[in-house]
Amino acid sequence: MSRRTFFAALTLLPMLAGAVAGAAELPRQPVLNLEAARAVLSAAGAEARRQGWAGAIAVTDAGGALLAMERLDGAGPAAAEIAVGKARTAAMFRRPTAAFEDAINGGRPAAITSRFVMMAGGLPLLADGQVVGAVGVSADTPQHDVAIAEAGRGALPR
């Protein structure tokens, strides 16, 4: 290596080190822990029981993995699967599942072919403006599902 090449390489080292150090820094994101998931589940369950609505409630993390689930007395056997699917869909798409139901009913029937649950009752859970998980509810009507999910979402610790 020539002396000129050696000194040119030396001048590049600080820039490379800065680029590597900057690339190694990861962004911080809030995470939904089990305690918070249980708070959401508890508040949603309390609302369902207060109203006399049998159903199932599921809470997932931001990637759609199940954290907590409750099937209330009187809920049908499919309710648990549907609630988990709604929560997973809301988490992965980062939007309420009612948006998909509206799309299907509004002339976008191709959405039905996905493996996601495209029915109202799934809501994303936000912390610091970022999706940290979702709550999904399968009770008796879309309006009741959303009301229960909203009660759960309202209990998310800030």
C-alpha cells in the first residue's frame, strides 16, 4: 500500500465508524406487556358482563401474537377463534377491522379471500402514537363487539 493510499484510508475511518455506530442504534418502541394486556382484557370483560353480552376477548402484541384471551360464560365455541383473528388482523394492519368490513360491503369483495378476519370488533392499541397490540372481540353484534373493544382499549395504561 502506498503512503498516499494509507493516509486516504485513515481519513475515511472516522466516517465509516460514524456510519456503523449510527446504523447500530435501534429506535425505541413501547411494548405491550402482559400486565397491560390483562388490564385491557379485564376492562373489556367487565363491560361485556355489565351489558350482559356473552363473547370472547383477545389481546395480541403488535405482531399479532396472542398475549391474553378470555371466553365469557355463554359464548359460542367459535367466538374465541374469531376474537383472536380480529385482534391479530387489527394488530398486523394497524387499523380497526371494521375498515375491512366496510371495504367488503362497499364493493371490495376480494378482501374476503385473505386469511384475516374482516369483521368489526378488532381495534389497534396505541402507546406513544405507536401500535403496541390489538384487542379483538366476538360477542353478538358488531356494535357490541366494538363497544367491548373500546372499553378494553380505554384501560390501556398511558
